[in-house]
Amino acid sequence: MISGKAEVRVMSSIWKSLSAGIMIIIAGLIGIGGGALVSMSGEFTSRSGGILGFEPLGVTTIILGIVAVLGGIFALRRRLWPLAIAGAVCAIPCMPVLGIVAMIFISLADEEFEQKLAGQS
């Protein structure tokens, strides 16, 4: 069992990656939902004679959201720092405020990750 002081020490050392991972996942899920909504509305407006061309934007946002969710999961697990950075970058178009704050936290939390780059110990 972890004592109170040890628990505080562990939490104080991982708060950046933990909060960034949560923000990246939230931004990614918003991106997936928003992309699906844009794709469906583009499909609807093209059938009704409205504006064409929204579908590629929605699909792109869905892909960015999926990469962001994967990066957020790796940020929570504190593994593969480059993938967590990629997730934060992909979260920026999905939800700019959360993505930028998460990018700052991930950049500051590079020492919390087990493996930053392949080949480094």
C-alpha cells in the first residue's frame, strides 16, 4: 500500500501527462462527433440541392479525432511520447483550446514517459 506522502509524490510527477491525456481524448471525441455530424449534414444538403463538398472535411475531422484519441490513450499510459504529441497536434483542429493546452502539457511532461524516442533509454 502506498503511504500518503508517496502517493502525493507519484501524483505530482504524473499530473501533466494525465491531464493532457484526458484533454486530448475529450477533444478527439468531439472531433469524431463533429466530423460525423458534418459528414451527415453534407450528405443531406447535397441530396436536397444545397451546398456540396462538406463530406471530405467531415472525414478528415473524424481521422484527426481518431488519432487524437489514440494519442490521448498513450498519454494516459505514459508510453510513446511521439504518439502523444501527434495526438495533441491532431486535437488542435478538433478543439483548439483543449488541444493547445494539452500540447503544452505533453511538451512539459516528456520526462514522465517511459520511452520518448526509439533508441533512447
